[in-house]
Amino acid sequence: MKIEMICTGEEVLSGQIVDTNAAWFGNQLMDLGIEMERRVTVGDRLEDLTAVFQERSLYADVIIVNGGLGPTTDDMSALAMANAKNEALVENTQWRETLEAWYSDRGRTMPASNAKQAQLPATAIMIDNPVGTACGFRVKLNRAWLFFTPGVPHEFKQMVQEQFIPFIQQEFDLEETTQLQKLLTFGIGESTLADELDQLPIPEHITMGYRSSMPHIEIKLFARGENAIEALPDVTARVKAVLGDALVSENHPTLAAEIHHLLLQQKKTLSLAESCTGGLIASQLVDFPGSSNYLQHCLVTYCNAAKTTLLNVSEAIINQYGAVSIETVEAMASGARNILDSDYALATSGVAGPDGGSDDKPVGTVTIALASKSAIWSQQVHIPINNRSMIRTITCAIAYDMLRRALLGKDPVANYSFIKKR
Amino acid sequence: MKIEMICTGEEVLSGQIVDTNAAWFGNQLMDLGIEMERRVTVGDRLEDLTAVFQERSLYADVIIVNGGLGPTTDDMSALAMANAKNEALVENTQWRETLEAWYSDRGRTMPASNAKQAQLPATAIMIDNPVGTACGFRVKLNRAWLFFTPGVPHEFKQMVQEQFIPFIQQEFDLEETTQLQKLLTFGIGESTLADELDQLPIPEHITMGYRSSMPHIEIKLFARGENAIEALPDVTARVKAVLGDALVSENHPTLAAEIHHLLLQQKKTLSLAESCTGGLIASQLVDFPGSSNYLQHCLVTYCNAAKTTLLNVSEAIINQYGAVSIETVEAMASGARNILDSDYALATSGVAGPDGGSDDKPVGTVTIALASKSAIWSQQVHIPINNRSMIRTITCAIAYDMLRRALLGKDPVANYSFIKKR
């Protein structure tokens, strides 16, 4: 089965809205082990829509079309489809009555423009939309079933889950079993990873892919069919052996998520003292519901006065060693941990740039410390990227990874191939 | 000039990453008054890539291709283009040397796999990438120039701005003068905006567009030609009159950027006490170089013990009124401001959900206070969206807007049409 998607709408094409429907739909298919072949995004011009329906119907078995079913004049998916098939638009009495009932249930008269939403291509099979005024429909043209869905995200999602997926499962007998294994890495470049992993023998029907999402690279092993699924654990083990310290999660898409789950699991508390990361660690953790179970406080001590007043870092230490130093961040971590006697505290301080660097501490120099009730660990590294936001993001990741390793009983200071220790 | 975009990569097609490059690029074109005709998204299959390059080169004058220039085996845009044009891949000596220098400058040897990034189709014209290891290139096939760019967002953006746009401006003689006016709004829904603005008479050759980027809607007024440019200030003034309080910036893309510039300009200092926003305000400000000039500290007091210990909020107040109350956030703002006697302090506390809501304080109830040296203002609102991340983002925006209004000498508490005051 070859499946494609056609996204319609000037606002999607011109970037006024980011096309989250397309990404969501791709993920739904992947969870079913179905690969999409192509996605085409077109604006609201009738002739473009007609042309793209005709053209793609020659190549795909199923085409999901998203958008253009609304009541306004720039919604013309139904008309374009009727033109593409050279047939008339015909009123679907059932949907017309549904619409009228929808409005009268709400004590309103149906606006004239909505009648258009019951006009479907003559050979269309209507698809119910229980949560909106735009019904879906499907039409066969050439080799393809074109399946039309509304652009409103929650209407689209419900129609995909309740109608589209059962339709393709039945129509195309999707029985083949598939399995996906994801491995999240940190601290190793994509080319170094590829150099090492491309030498591994990968059995037939297992494919390996990479997804780079700064500061992580995720490795995906996709197995298709019984034999490949059986071989997957062994392949995974060999990949993990190559990764070593660079493997930071098997279950979660980010280090923040990994830390969130580990802290909840182990019922440990955390405090933070953030200088160059400036609240980024706290903010990423607070984004998870339930983070209040472990996160006690975070002090963004951006000026030196805040470091001494709030964290009890002695002025002498800052004057002697500087704000970006092992001595200062260790004092910050201890100070943060002491306030409410947390199980752990993380502290960061660094030169995020673009200004503020020196020969001794160039932009990208960051220092991170982890304090527990009984010990303190720290490291100073140089991140070789002159980009403020990236330096802050990578600093967060190193901090998370120190805590992750401590929670798992490992030495908190790892070796990352692309980050130099100082 | 007909312009299309081809986005490549399994991870974009399958929705593992949302294609923000495509949306950003659409916006860039719109700012130049250029409409995109079509966008095609394909995966990492060589034959699909080759076919789509050949096919689209028959219809478009310029095709920007994004992604597939990395060092790994699933990056094959260059090979697919060479196949599409039926020519060989040839090493570009200049880029090979640039790559080797890039690595040796960093005290590293170039991994073998990177050599692939200097292999370009025989007739390609190399395009410099000063911030990454993937050079771009352009190739003429049929009627189209195919212009290849890296998928890494900051590399892509730099190449578009510094190389792609000048290229099409020169190649296609885009001389017509245009002007763009952007107005950033907050607190008003798109349909309400459209209902009011669509009634304004807009002169010929001025077009009005919207870009929705939660929590903001940006209004764009685009003028094409001398007469339209002359009329633009008058149209802008009429739009501003309709917007009233909803207009929050004329020069900056976000409220955070507006606040950053106002604080620098007025040389005022700021402290923060964040509960439900959890470091998000601090983090967004710290992302701007120079924020250390005004941001003194931020206390993320996520548990009540932190509020009393760090901010000196009395336990009695929290017990009597609750953590999400006018009384508590006012005490938090005062407490935060007092520590280093900042000019201003902002404090937030709210029910971000999905749990923790009650009949009295449902999910979405948030309280925000602003303290100055002489006064304190606060408001409790209900944000009618059951989404943790969105509630936190909108809370930040309200906090910024209170500070913005105070800095401009206005009443800090505005009326937002879509947010209910409590």
C-alpha cells in the first residue's frame, strides 16, 4: 500500500501556521508500522488542488487530504475533487439534515454559507464528523482512494482514529507486525556515530535511522516481520555496546524526561542553582505534570550579589576564582542543596556569549556541579559552538546527565567525545 | 517566478519532527511578497528523491531543497540530484579543504564519513556554509534552479538569508519596492480580530495577513509599490486604533524581546519569583545576550517551604488564602524585590494542570503580581485552555505585559478579550 498526504491551505503553505496535523498523522502511521511515501502542501487555488488530486491519484493507493472543507469561499477541496473526477457536486441530504439539526439544537438557524458543507462530489461516500460542521468523504480516482478530512486539529484527529485507520486496515489487510526500538544519545556527533554504527552487520528487514534533535541524536531500529523482530534485541545490544556512555535513555525522548521519571521512581528531591542556563533546567522539568513531587526550588543567581545573598557563596571565592569556576559552582550547588536539605542539587555557571569570553575562559566555557547529601562532583568543559542558545541547551544536558548517572550509581562525570574537558 | 520547496527526511515525513524550517521559510518569502506554489515532503529513499527532483524541475523556476546533506548514509540529496541529472558526483576540492581545516582548527581529525559532504553533482555550484559541515549547492535542471540547503535550522536560516534570497532577487529581477509592517498582538482571538479588521477599507496593493504563534497573533500589512507604501502609515494607524490594548509590540517578535529592550533602555533591574511558570520567564530573558544588565535573580519557589524560606512569604498567608491567591503572589513579588532592592519584581502562581484543579480554582487559574519600589499590582485570571504548557506560556505573556505597561506608564492591568478576570 502506497500512502500519501495532501495538505491544503494558504496559511499552511506560507507558514502562518506550523503544520502540526501532518506531523501528528505521520507519527500515527509510524506507530502502525506504515511508512508515508510523500506529502504535498498546496494553497487555496482551485486549479492547483484539482491538478494535485489528479496527479497523485496515479501514484498512491490512499491519499489523505487535510483541510479545505469549511464554509468560506477559500475552502474548495470538494469542488476541486469533483472537477478532478469530472463530475458534479451533489447535495448530501443526510449531512444537510445533520447540519440543520446541529444548529437548531443550539437554538440557531444555519447560516447560508454552511449549506456548502453538504455539497459533495457525486460519487463520494460521506464520512461522519461527530464534533464539527465539516463532514469528511472519500472518493476513488485512478488507483487511489482520496480520503478528505477537516483541518481543525481535534476534528481531524478524531476522524483519523475512528474512521481513517480502520478503513485502511480493512481495505489493505495490514497484518505485518513491526517493532521500533529507540535509543537516545548525547555527547557524540552524528558522523562519529555513523562511522562506528555503519560497520555493524544489520540483519535483513531491520533498518537503522538517526534523528538529530539538538543536543541529542536518537537512533531508531525498525524491525519488519517475525524474524526481524526476533533479531532486534541482539542488534540493540550490539548498538548499545558501541554507544557506551553516549546512551542516555531507552524509553524517553529527552534527558529531561529521563530525569523526571528517575526522580519520581526513586522519590528523591532536587534543587537547582542556575546561572548561565538561567531557569532552563527548572522550566523543562516544570513542564512535566508531577514535577512538584521532587523539584523544591531553583535559584537563578544571575548576578554575583544574588550568588552571595541567596546561595551563601563567599565573595572571596568569587573574587579569587571567578563566577565561572569549579570552586564557585560547587559552592552554588552546596548552597542550593542546604536551603531545604534536598537529596540533590545541580548548579551551572558559564560564558554563554556572544560577549564575556576571555583567553582563559572563552565563550562556551561552562562549569557544572552536582551535590548529594554526602558528596560533590563537578566539571568544567568547553562547548565548541558559538551560539548562546545552544551553549545553554548543552549545559542543561550535561547537568541532567550528571544527575542521571548519579541516580543510577555511576560516576557522574562521563566522557563526551565532542566536548572537551578543561 | 514559480517557487516550490522540497523537504527531505524520514523524520520530517513521519512527523518525528515538526517541520518548522518550512513554516519559517514560507514566512520569509511572504515578507518579500513572494507566494510559494507547492511544498513536497519526501523521505530518505533515493529513487523517491530522484523522481521528485526530476518531476518538480518541469514546473518550477526555483526549488529550495532542505535536508539530506549530512554525513550519514541516509543523507542522499546530492546523490539523488546527480542521478536526476544523469551525471556523476565529483569531489569539490574547496569544500574538502574547508572541512579538513574545520576539524584541524578544533584539534580533531575529520571522520571518514564527512568526506561525503564534499561530493557534489558534477555541474553543481557550491554554496558556502560558514556555520556547519554541510555546504549548500545549486544545480540547473529543466526550467528550474534547485538550491540545496542543510536541515539544521540555524544553518538553513543563515543560508537562506545570506545566499538564497540574494540569489533569487538577482536571478529574477525582484525589484519592485515593498514594505512590511508587523504588529504583535496579545489577548485577542483570531476570529474576533478578523471580524473587526476585515471591515476596515484597505487600499489596493496593501494586503493584510495574520500569523498565529501562541500566545500571540501577529498582523502583517504588506505594501507593494510606491503608492501603497505611501498609504501604509495611515492604514497602520487605523489598525492600531482597532487593536487598542491588544497591541503589545511594533518592533519585536515576542513580548520577551519587547521587555528585554525596554529594561535595557530604561536601565531598570528585575527580579522574579516563579511558581507555575517555573523558570520560563527567566529562561526566555536569559536567552538574550545582555540580559545580565537587568536580571538580578529568579526564585523558582515550587514548594511552599521554598516560598516561606526564600521569599519570606508568611505561612499564615499561604494557609489562609492558598498558594494560588492574590495575597500569596503579592507577598512573593515583594519578597523577591526586597532581596536586592530591584526596581521591579514579577511573581506567578497558578494551577497549570492537568491535576490540582478544584471547583474554586480550576485548572487554568493563575495569579500574577508586579511590584515596583512604590506600588504593587496583581490580577487573578482564568485561562480557558486545558494544556499545561500553554497555560504556562500565557501566564508568562500576561506577566511580561504587566511589566511592559508599567514601564510605559500605563495601568499594568489590561483587559484581554479571551481571558476572564476573576
